[in-house]
Amino acid sequence: MDAILLAAGNSIRFGENKLLYHLNGKPMYRYMLELLARQKKAGVLDHVIVVSKYEEIFRDLKSHFLEIEAVRNTAPELGISESIRIGLADLESVAAHSISCLFTVADQPHFTMESLIKIEQFWQTHNYGIAAASYNQKIGNPVIFASKYYEELKRLEGDAGGKKVLYRHMDDTGLCEVSESELIDLDTADAVREYGGFRSVSSRG
């Protein structure tokens, strides 16, 4: 299994760059990145690719995550579909025979290693082409896609993400239950205050 972390969003609703916003002294993107890095080191994930536009993230990867590949999205205004295309193109260049890919986002700091392992094991033990983290039938991220869906993912346009493909293939989708808080993406400063649950929240710098 491979993984792509989508970390190129513009954070328009947040008011500043939410991915670099510090929660308990750590930028938000680091929470999911560190989970993926641990699974890469454990041999569970073959390739981990981060798609971003932020120099701070590229510098961090170069300094502390040499085992993770980085690819630049130079046109994030085209929507999340552009990051998906760029990530898959890079994956296919380094892993021509990729079997499956876990797609995840960088603004779910509550997501746990236990749940990441759970969805990976769910994928391995169930015969689905798509597996998604969910709570009470509400679908969230991460989502794992079999390689047979890569071409369909690459045809997405605008701000349509992988869930658009998932909803076309619900008969081939398995839902892996996690806690409700893990699926909350902190899109706004109000969401940080309401759902953060961190001991401290401070701005970058």
C-alpha cells in the first residue's frame, strides 16, 4: 500500500494557513504526516508522497522526513483534484505496480495511529476496492483506493475530491468505523476552539 497526503490547500475559511497553524507547539500538518512516516518506517506503507505548495513543509520534509517524497502543486487554485492528479502521477513514476493508495488530508490532528492501523487492516481483510474511515455511516478521511480507480481519480476536476469516485461505487466501498472526533477537519479558527481539545493553541512563530 502507498499513501498520498494532500497538503496544498489555501485555507480560505481559516483566515491564515491552517496547515502551519500550531497546535500544542506543532503545525497541524505534522500530526498526520508523523503517523504516515511511522507506517513507512514499519514497512506497512511502501511510498508516502506529500503534495504541497508550502516551502515550510518542503523544508521540514528535507530535514526530518527523508524517507517521504514531496511533490509541488503549482496550481492549487485548480482545486483538490489537481493535488490528487499530481500525487498519482508521482506515485506511478516511482511505483509502476502500485496496488492501492491511501489518500488523506493534513487537517485532522485528532486522527490516531490506532485508527490508521485499523483502516489498513480493514483493507487487507475485506474484499473491497475502496475503504473509508467513517463514523455512524458518515464518510471521512482517510480513504483507500485500489489501483483500478486511479484513472477515474485522475479525471476529477475542480474541488471534487476522491469521495466523488467513492459515491459512484458504493457497492465496492467498505466503511471502517473510527471515533467521531477523528474525522473532524479543522477548517476554521472556530473549529479549532470548538473541537481542538488541545492543551494549548497558538499561532505560528
